[in-house]
Amino acid sequence: MNEEPERTQTFCAGVHDQGERLDQFLSTYAEELTRSRAQELIRSGHVYVNKRTAKPSYRLKTGDLIALSIPPARPYHLEPERVEFGVIHEDSSLIVLNKPPGVVIHPAPGHYTGTLVHGLLQHCRDLSGIGGELRPGIVHRLDKDTSGIMVAAKSDEAHAFLAAQFKAKKVTKQYTAIVHGILKGEQGVIDLPIARHAVRRKEMSVASFGGRRAVTRWHKEEELSGSFSLLVVTPKTGRTHQIRVHLAHAGHPIAGDFVYGYRKTWWKKHFPAAQDKVERQMLHAGRLGFIHPKSRVYCEFTAPMPEDMQIVLGLLRRADHLNEQ
């Protein structure tokens, strides 16, 4: 990992900056800084206005001279580990990867080792720092048992640029899902708010009131064995468990989703040929597109359907064939 010297930048507030907060000004003009990172640097004495320290809430005046110093990134406290994932693309700004099912993104209770962050620390030797630490910048997440494509930033500048695109819903995200039941029509939209479940706090649910707006578009690719559908799903928002919750609420839970769908016993009773093959939700993030933070060119990447989903798909298609005979 590279060790960088302290970087300094100076700015002069113009007429149009009159009255703007100092932290907002820095997050606008110092492209690698998020607002929270700017606030941290201001509070730690790395920002001077007219040679004096100031608060993040300081309102700028025309002609104010702002001096910013960005200290070198600190070593991250996690130990790098070898974690298997596929690399689809990598450059000095970011890495696009194919996450296998079963891999947790961040360390959390019960998952203190073997996470994707541990693996990225081992793999990436050119991190320039996120939020003042030498670590990969996780811009978005996939559930532990969802496979597929992700992007992680290697610098503050790349992280802020990508995060802004996700926040503005300007990123292309496309998933493949095997779901229970045959959906009516060829395509549709689920536009229902999602909130944390009132009782089961680790779960999400469609909210009868309140919640945050969530929009999921789906297109039916194939009907399988008369009891399943293969969907291409495009979430327009990024709520926790959004696709899983929306499809379950619509009466078509994702195959293998033991939280929002049918339990393992269902497979033993109704489809024993697949009971040992369906070990997780059959959901795969297959396509991701965004504007590259350095080239400013739109890029799109794909990740092939993983083996376990291909096997289940094959079994369902085989059942279709047997039913036709």
C-alpha cells in the first residue's frame, strides 16, 4: 500500500460562495472529500480560514482564504486475509468484482474474519485511503447470500464520485432471480415503501404507512416447470433487502430465500431433486454500470450466473421437459 505525503490545497471564496457553510464548500471544491470527511478534517485542525481554525458551520464571506491539509492515510486496523472473489476490472481508482454467495461485506458480530473487506485489503496494494484510512471504499452492498457484481473505490475521490451516482440513482443495476410462481404479464413495476419490520428487527417489510419509497422493475425471461419464473430485476432505489421484500410481498418470493420465502422443508416436500442444491436465495447481481470517476466515461460490467443457480435452473428446465412428455 502506498504511503502518501500530506497534501495541501488553498481556495478563495467567491461572491457566489457568500453564506455557504465551510464543510459544504470543501465537499464541493475538494472533489475527494465527502461532507462528513470535510467535517472531520475541520474539527481536527486541518482547515484554516484566513489563517484561523473554524467550525464546520462557519458561513463563508467573499474573499475568505481557505487552507486545507489532508494528512496521509492511516493504516487500517483489520488484518488482510485471502478471500476468494473474481476480479472483473481493476485500475488505480476502483475494483469491480464478482462476489461469491456466502461472503459478508463488512466485519460484524459473528463475522469478524473472512469478509470482503478483509479480502480487498489483501488484494489491493494501491489504496490511497478512504476517510483517512488505508481501506477499500465500499460504495454499495449485496446481502451475504446474494452473489454478483460490486464496485469498491480505492481513493476518497473515487469513493465520493461513485457514492454520488448511487445516491442520485444514476447507476445501472440489474439482477437475475428465480422466483416461486408464474407472474402475470411479461413485465411490471413494484412501487411500495419499505421499512424495518415492526417485530423482527433484522428483517424489512413493505410499510403500510411511513417507510422509504422503493421501486423495483421486473421482466419475465422464462416460465419454469409451471411453478417458477426466471426474472431480470432492475431496482430503481437501493433499500435494504428491497428485491427480496418486494417479490415476496407480490406473492413470488425468491427461491431459496428462507427469510422472506419458503423454508427448506418446502423443497423436501415439493421439489426433492433440488433440495440439496438450493442453499441460498437464487438472486444474482449480473450487471452494473456507472460513470468512471477518473475518465468520466460510462462503463458497464457483467458477471455470469454462478454455478449453483445454473444447476437449479437446469433442474427446473428438466422438469419442464419431463412434464411435456
